Amino acid sequence: MGGLCRPLQASMVWLAVLLLLLGETVNTAQEFDPYRVLGLTKSASQAEVKKVYKRLVREWHPDKNNDPGAEDMFIKITKSYEILGNVERRANYDRYGQMEENKQGQHQQGFNRHFHNSFYFDESFFNFPRSGRDFSDSKYLLDHAGFNSKVLPDSFKRPYLIKITSEWCFACVHIEPVWREAVQELEPLGVGIGIVDIGYERRLANQLGVHRTPSILGVVNGRVTVFHYSVVREHLRQFVEDLLPQRLVEKVTDKNYVSFLGSWHVENNPSVLLFDQVPAVPLLYKLTAFAFKDYVRFGYVDQGLTETSRLLHQFNINSYAPTMLLFKENTEQPADIIQAKGMKRQIMEEFVSNNKYLCVPRLVNQHLFDELCPIKQFHRRRKYCVLLITGEEPGFVPGNQAFLTFASSNTKDVLRFTYVYQRQQQPLCQALLHNQAPLFAQVVILERRSPGGKAVYRSVIGGWNGSDDDKTRLHEQLELLQRDPSYLSYDATLPELNNELSPMFLIQWINAAYDYFLQIYDDLLFSNWREMMPILSLIFSALFILFGTVIIQAFSDSGEEKPPQKPKPKNPPKTEDSPGRANTSSRPPKKDFVEVTELTNITYISNLVKLRPGHINVVLVLTDASKNALLRKYAKEVFSFSGTQTLHFSFLNADKHSQWMPSLLESCPTAARGDEYSSPFSGRPRDFTGHVLALNGHKKYFCLFRPVFTGDTDTGGESSSSSSSSFDEGSRRKSRSRSRSHLEVHHKLDRLGLWMERLMEGTLPRHSVPGWPGLDTTSPSSSPAPQN
């Protein structure tokens, strides 16, 4: 008996423990009471629930309440409102004590998962926050198909504000109150609202390019822009306003209102003026202007400015309520007017929609033709298009004005008066006039019959010049048409109209490109750099490879030049004896090559007279006999200076142009030294072989180098004024008496390198000339010097 009692006692103990744990679990599950959290009774109305929820959310928001338990309390408040804020959920909770989606045993429409029919996890038990999305948000939910079929096309008429959210997103709960306030403010103004659950619409999230929650996007004209600032109602409002195109509404004052209203003839659109007291253009007015931007021009008049007093007085504007005036062809009198203290979106849109065409609009493209002259529908009343074919010349203006007057007095719904310029719409006019070019305006009554362009028509006999007889004749034919539709007895296939606004497409494309560049800049400025690391890594890798290749090649080139190389026996005349070759001395020289150009009749002007400012041409004087030897020595001496971009190297053949050098020295007495240069008639031989001149064609001066003979004292070319004074008369005679047959000609340039160094330092004496002598000078005194 005692053996049986002991197992029974153990079983009772385990049963008691199990009941205790079950009781604690039930108590834990029953601890969460949404009525107690919100401080309400079960008899509270839905309005009271919503009111208390808003008050508690503002009180316990973690960003505003520093209490350590504010976050948990905020989650409980949100959870409680999820249950009690919806009528069905509240009823299920009152009946079963739990939410509908957690009652899997009684309602089988839960989530399609394997174990949900047997187990469920109450999110309040794990204290996981959810997005707090109310069931009222379901009307804003977007999917991939709905976004592309509805939001994108509609974004060309109004901007959209889209929130990206997901389940189990605590940050989404934080921005929810601000989001609701922004929606309540912006949606009545005409802003489209959308919500995308990234957990269910991954394809749409990839299309939008957003993978973080919460995120807020703006969509205008099919372009998506990301909101990057703190979620505050004012920031969201400014974000929507910045989405709209610039210069959507023009500020109008006493100075520009005449040109604004008078532009209807060019714009082919009516004009709307809004008068209000606030200095900034209201967002509601901007949204209306965006919706009708293709039909109406919008202007805004600030009544508080002194620059608008004449405008207010002219149209007798009441300053106590916003006023809208709509003008058509008559700029002195508005065609329609509304005035109301609480201007609503529906009122403004209806006002503009009823007046979005001129009394007699001009057909400028096929789209406008389709709207003004619709195709015949069997279930609708017939509509006829009265078309005036006219011209832009001043002689047509009276007839055009008379047609406008006639149309203003015949405002029947079945008639639409329009006009075209024959020069702008030649295919249409040729189809209606049978390839005739009328000398006067012509009125055609037509009715479109098919989308393929088929129409029936009839021309008004006698043309149109705006006389009373023309008006009477047109009126009679319109009356006859009302009684007998078969009066239009001619048919034709109308071609598609030319788009006269096509030149404006380039401007629109530039503006669109500008907006896209701003968007790219904005994305780079505010983008998540962690997400952009693969792209940045690819860019920097490409740049590293590019610059690395350039640097390695540069060092390899410099390394090839460092080892001393024996000069290759190149023949300088191969490159320097070709006078027809273009002067490319301004380019960097090759390794062992100096570009030398001969001064000829072709190259003289460009290489000297019209030489660019700051550039100097270093010219060697030689003869046919000394050409090869002097050019080799010349190239060797000036090679180290050939990398300078401002130096050009040339040579002058004294056998071909014997008088150029004496003419130059005669025009500059400071350069003529001694008897040898004193006069061309002195009878002394004048050998200028080996002389080098640095010519500055722009400033009209030159520096002179005289040849130096090896074995003499420290003499040299005229590298400076002191060196020239070292030559005394005896040494010059001694040098001239030396037998030239024992000397090599190229030794005349032995000191040219030192002279070039002085030239680069700017220490050589400069000899100014009034002008450069002509290359074909026959005598020093007979040839005029050409000027730059």
C-alpha cells in the first residue's frame, strides 16, 4: 500500500507544478489589457479611443519623454490601438480575448505557414514592435502593378509622397504620428499618398531603389526622389514643394502684368492670376498650376506689395479674400472670376478646367486637335470644328479679329472655333483646299469620323475677310448644318498636324537633364556610403590602374633617357632642309632631334611678324656652303633649350636673302658696330655667316650673337654689352687676317650655348626696331618694313 501511495504522491506533485506553470502563463497572457493601457472602458466609443491614443502617443513618444519606460509604454499604446482602433479587431478581442490573426484555432484565414494551425506566437510576449500601421492605411497600399499603371502616369499631374515601411520596424512607429499629420494636411491639397510594405513588395522596392525602412520618397513626372531630412511635418511639406518644377508660377506686378496677359497669342493658352495677402505662393496654387501646366499660364499677385496697387485698382480686387481671375483673348476684362476665403482644391481645379482653352485656340499639334475636334461617337452628340485657315501677316489681322468676335457670340457646345496658320500647317491646308494657295483667309467646317484621319467637311463660299456679309453667310451655313448633317458633302483623309512647339522640346530636355543632374548630386550627397562601396571600389580601382599605368610609363620614359647614348649619325638636313614642312617647334622635342624651320616667303610672316606674344624665334644666318656644318653645330648647342615651349628655331639663307640682315642692322644703329656694319656702301665684305638672332616679333626687338673663332682670347658673340667691348680693333683685324681655310666653319658657334643661357636669363642687350624688314628686300632703304 505504501508503494502505491508514493507514485500517487509524486504524480500529484507534478500535476500541481504543471497547473502552477499553466496559471502563470495564463496570467502572463492576460496581463496585457488594451483597455487598461489606454485607460478606457469597454463602453468607450471609437472616437474616444482615437482621441486618447493621439494624446498618449504624444505624451509617451520616446523622442519627447525621457522616462526609461517610455519606449515600452509607447509600444503598448500602439499595440492597444491596433486592437481597439479597428471595429472588427475590437469585437474579436471582446469576444475571445485575443486578436483576429492570432486566433488560429477558430479562424483559418491566418498566414499560410506550416505550423500556424497548431502554434502561434503572441508578439506582445516577445515584446517585438510592429509598424503600427492602422487598417485605414490599406487604401494607400501600393503594389508593383498599381504603381506603374496609376502612380507613374498620374505623377505628371500631381506629386506623390510614398512611405516605405515593413513589419517589425520600430523606427516606423516613431514617424507614424508625423506621417499621419502630413497626410492629413497634404492629401486635401492634391498630393498623392502611397505606402509600400517592403516585406511584401520587394519587386516594387527594387524598382524604387530603396531597401531601408522607414524611407520616404517623392514621385513627380515619373522621377523618384528620396527624402533625406528629419521627419517633421514642415520638412515634408517643403519636400513636396521642392519636387515641383521651378518657375511654375510667375510673380506678377504692375510692371509685367501687361506682357504676362498679352502672351496668350504666343503661348496659345489662357492666363490665371491669383490675388492673395501672403508673400509666398500658396502650395495649393502651385499644385493646381502643376496639374494644368500644359493648358494655362499661372501668375501670382502679392496684395501686400506697393508694386501691385495699380493692378488691384484696375481690376477692383477685394483684399479680404483670395481672388482668381482668368483671362483669354481679352486682356482688359477677365473671362471668369472666383473669390472665396477658404479656397478649396476642387473649386480651383473646376474653375481652371472649365476655362483651359481660349475662345479661338490655334491648332499647334495633333494632341490639341484631338481634344478640340474629337472623333465622332455614335452615342454622343455631333461636334463640329469651324476652322479658319489664315496667315501671320498683318493683312490677316482684321479678319482674324472678326472671326474671334463671331466665335465669342456663338458659344454652342456643338461648335468649336479654331484657326491654323497656313504656313505652319501646310499638309492639313492642302488636304482641305485641294492644293490651292488662297490669297485670303478661308473658313472650313469639318467633322472627324475615324482615328485614321477620315473627315467630312465643306468650305464656306466666298472666303473670309471679316465683313458683315461673311458673318451672315457663315451663320446661315452653321444653321443649315444643324438641320441637315449631310450638308458636309466632301470627305478627305487629314494628315497629322505638325508640332509647332517642337523647338521648345530642346529647352524641356535641357531642364529635364538639369533636374536629373540635381537628383544624381542629391543621391551622392545623401546616399548610404555602405551601399555604394562596391561602386566606389570599382571606380577607384579603375582610376588606380589608369594613373598607375601613366606613372609607370612616365618613369620608364625618363629612365630610358638617363643612360648616356652615343649620338646617332642622323643627317640634320633631312629634317631641316625641307622648307615646306609646317612649323611644329612649339611641340615638345624628340630625344635627339631639334625642329628647325627655314625662313622663307611662306614661313616668314607666321614665324616672325605674327609670332605670338612671349614667343622668341632663334634664327641662324648661314649660306649654301656652310649650311650642313652650321646646322649640325646649331642643333647641338640649342638642344638643351629645345624643350622650352616659347622658343622656336629657324635659319635664314644669306645667299637667298642677302639684304635682309643689312636692312635690319641699318634700322637699329645700336646693333651696327664698327665699320663692317656702319654702311652698306663702305665696300667692306659683309659676311654674316654664323650670326644668331633672337627675334621677338611681338615687341619688335632682337638680341644678336656674333661668331667666335677658336684660339682667340675670351671673345664671343655679342652675349652681352661687356663682351662686345672686349673686342678691340687690333684683335678684329687679326681675326680677319687669319686664313679661313685652316678653320672649321662650325667653330663659329662654339659659344652659342653660353649665349643661350644669357638669353633665358634675360640679361642680353635688346635692340629695338621700328619694324621688321621684308624678306625680299632688295636694298636697305627701298623696302618698307612690314608691321605686325
